[in-house]
Amino acid sequence: MAKSDRTKSPGKPPPARRKPAAQAKRGAKPAAKPGVTESPYHHGDLHVALLKGAQIVLERDGFNGLTLRAVAREAGVSHAAPTHHFGDLTGLLSELAAVGFLNFNAALNAASATGTTPAESGLARARAYLAYARAQPGMYQLMFRTERLDMNRPALKEASNISFASLARVVGVVHAGDVATDALSMTQATQIARTWSLAHGFAMLVLAGRLDYILERLPGKPDAETLFVETLKISVPPPQ
């Protein structure tokens, strides 16, 4: 065959080279990986969704299982999402504790409203205190894990102040009159510390199972709430 026969026909351009799929459209959104779904959350509620996911992980897996990646996985978003919203794990835990304080305070206020006298309201509030700790032990313990929290974070600082002011008002109604939480008298401070220490200490003993030894030896083996109420009656002085 002559050499001229092997040459390409004049005027016919060579076939265009295909660009790799990744370069076909610059800036195009890559296809989702198999088995990975788009996040269903919009910008406005992702913050809330992450906090809900964090609470689920906390109650299910405890502190050791509560990581930013675990929260992102629970919420069904990218692992970078919690960092974007909270900065780090301390930020996430602090925001979660703030939610805990607000819900805790709401539960206690609702219970207090059921009493017809200050004493009845106080007991109802005490029962709600213990009930919250038993229903959400992870959240309750997180609220008092100061070494894991940033107490200067605005959301947590505000929520904890609201909760303390509510406690102080109740103690004030029962014992020491109106309480201004930024300027306590020694009598007011003593009553608040006494009531809070008793409630918190009892709740922590219940969560640790350390009161079972006592409850099993009581007639009828009463629930911890019964023992709590009786403890309050003999430990907290009646209103003067």
C-alpha cells in the first residue's frame, strides 16, 4: 500500500478527547455516594437537630461515647457539622447542658404549680427534681460536670442562672422571704445550700444505686421517692 494511502483525509479533524467525568463541569455537585442520603435538615434547625442527636448519644452511650462524630452520625449530617455549629466538644456539651437546665427548670416549675400551699409546692418540686434525674441521668449528670463545660458560654450561663434563681425563689417562699440572687443573706444562702445539697446528693446516690441497700431493708421496699420525701420532712426545717 502506498504511503499516501495511509495518511488521514484532509479536512477531517481528529476525534475530540473526552474529559474525565470529574472535569466535565467545573463546580458541579458530585453525585452522592451509594447508601448516603442528603441531610434532611435546613439551616435553621440543624443546630437543634445536633443537640437532639447529642442527647440521644449521651443517654445511650454515656460520656465516653459522646463525640462530635457520633453526634453527626446520629443526626445524619457530615462529621464537620458539629464543629461548624459548636466549635469543639466542650462547646457542644455546654450548649447541651443549657438545654438540660431549661428543661429541668420547666419541669420543676410545672410541678410546683400543682401545690396549693408553699409546703405542697415545695414537695412537688422536690419530687420533680428526683424524677428528672432518674428519667435523664446522662443529661442530669452533664449539667453538673463543670470540668467538661464552659460555664462562660452565654447560653449555659443564662440557663444555669435561671435555674438557680428559680430554686432560690422557692426556698425564699418557704423559709426566708424574697430572695435577690445577686445579694443573699447568710440565712438565705444556708437554706438554699441545704436544700440543694440534699436534693442533689440524694439524686446522685439514687443514680449510683447506692440507696438500694437501705430501700431493700424497709418494710414494703418503698420506691426512692418515698424515702426522699421523708428525708426532706426531717432534714429541712419547716417554715417559720
